Amino acid sequence: EEREKLTRVLDRHHVALAGLHCNRLTLSDLIHAPEKAREALRRTAAFVAPLPDQNVIATGGTGEEMKALAGRTLREGSSLPELHDPGQVRLLARNLNEIVKEIRRDYGVQVHYHNHSWEFADGGLIWLSLAAEAPELCFALDTGWAAVSGFDPLELMNRYPGRFRYVHLRDVAPGPSAPEKKFSDAQGGFVALGSGTMNYPRLMRRLHEELGADGWAIVEYEIGNFDENSYLRAISYLRGIRDML
């Protein structure tokens, strides 16, 4: 009901809405209550359908308290046993695939799955199951959470080309084996673009090919000493890489 108000503000400030997050989606609902997940995604799709960029960003929560998750290591992932069960995870991926297909048919909107770290536990069980069992789904790849969980974003894009139209750009601080970190420590450990271990010249060359003319690469600074100048420096850094390439 606030869409027109929002678009007027965006237009006045010459800003585009790249996509809208569906934060009420949980992976456990996709197993136990797929209708609840369907309703959450359809509400978000209805909001973005009239907009120029029709991207739903499906943030796959686990369905458990964030406090419990924050104390677990990235390797441990979620505390919910069903999210470590390959059969249950295949079921959630197939259920999500059907919902994504319906949303594209009914709204003309694409759903992009946005990962954190728990999708990469158990050797990437959840993320790789979505890639294999949900072909209608695209990936709003969070490069930082993939990298800190032990998965190279570039390798994921090379393995599943054509599935990426919206990504979050982060950089990861040097340090010990990241999957052994607690979630809360990893969340506060992302650093300014260009100051960490992410090979951005290598990554941006691949993103240029994968995203195309209408894809989105979003600089995301979440927790830490970041302000408007942090974003301006990041954009300048990325433009420098683009010019070099």
C-alpha cells in the first residue's frame, strides 16, 4: 500500500529500487508450511511487479531464533536438524522452484535467492541443492558470506552460468579458517571493498559477463564503521577496476 509513496521519493532523488527483500521467507516453512512461504513471496512479487526492476530477493531465514544461530560456527550452520537432511533439503528446493515458477507466470517477476552462511554448511548442501533442484530460481549471491563460508563466488558463477542477475559485493578480512568462526564474529568481520582477500579484478571481470546490461551489483556494508563516504570510496574503487579491465 506504500508503493506509490516510495516510488515518488525514489524518483525525486534519482534512485532506483534494485529489488525488494522478502524477509518473511524461512527454509523451514518451505518444508513444513509451503503455503506460508508462497504467500510471503507473492506479496513481495505483487509490490515489485509494476516497477522497472522486478526483482524479488528471497532471504532464506532458518526459522530459528537469531540469537541461537549467532553463537554457532559457520560450519555448524543451523541448529534445525531438517536443514542438514539431504532429503528434506531437496524437498524445500523443489517446493521453492514451484513457487518461483508460479510467480514468474502470474507477475512476470524473477525471484533471486539471497544466501547467508547456513546454506553452505554440510559442504554447501542447501545452496547446491537449490542450484540443482530449483532451476527456475536465480541467485542473489552474497559474495562475502559465500567466501567466508569457504566457497569462491567466482567458482559458483562459473559452475552455474546464467543464474546470477543480482549480487551483493563484500570483502573479507584476512584471518584463520573462516568456517570455524561464529556467525556473529563473521558478520562483523567484513571490511571495505579492496582491503580484504576478495580478488576484485578477477571477480569483476566475471560479473561483467554474467550480469549483463541490466544486472545489479550492490555494495553492501552492514555492520561496522561505515558511512556514506565508505560507499563513495567503494564505487570509485570498482570504477577503477572497470576502467582497468
